[in-house]
Amino acid sequence: MSATRPVGELREAASALIIEKLKTVSVAQAARDLCVSKQAVYGFKSGSFCPSLAVIQRACKAWNLEFTVNGLRVSEQSFKSQATIEQPLPAAGTQLKLFDLWGQLQDQRMTVVRATRVDGAVEMTLRISIPA
């Protein structure tokens, strides 16, 4: 199975929920809630494309969405890492040390399968090798 297949299934399920939400929310309001353009919302509605993980996260937060994909429960909490939950955000103006973080990821036997720029952020699919 492709490493990106579960992500695709997650995006398709979230897209269906966004389309369902459009029955009670205007396209303009949905665009504001999801921090995307109205054209992006129309794209979700028409099935032209699926929302990114960042958009799914914003939908879960803005609309309190919860759903199941392949037996896994997805909600706003699904997108929060343990570090995010336990530690406060750095002070404004603090430069995050991305290259230090990258080195730590490589030390943990993680490889980037795919990285794309989405909505002003980078969406990555990682492959993690854990010795048996």
C-alpha cells in the first residue's frame, strides 16, 4: 500500500464532511472559517480537489468535527503533538530551529516521503522505521 493512501482517505472523508457542512454554512463563511479562498471551497464542493491536512485541522477546530477513517478517530486533538499539548508556544519573534529539528528526525529513522507547500505551510508525509 502506498504511504500516501491513508492520507488520501483522510482527505476524502474530510472533504465529504466539508461538503455536508456547506448545507448549513455559506461558501463565504466556510472560506473564512477554513482560512481558504471561496474558490478552494468550491473545489471541495465540486470534488475537484480534497482539503489539505492543514485545512482539515482548521475544519475540526472551527466546526468541532470528529470522524473515523480506517477505524481511527480524527478530531482537533488528532493534529496536536504531545509537545504542542504540553509546552507553550515560543514567544513572538522567536526563530524556531528547523534544521536542529530535522537532524533529530533523521536520527529517529524518519524519511520524508512527500513534502508540498499548502496554504503557506509545508505538508509532509513521513515514513518512520521502528526496529522490531
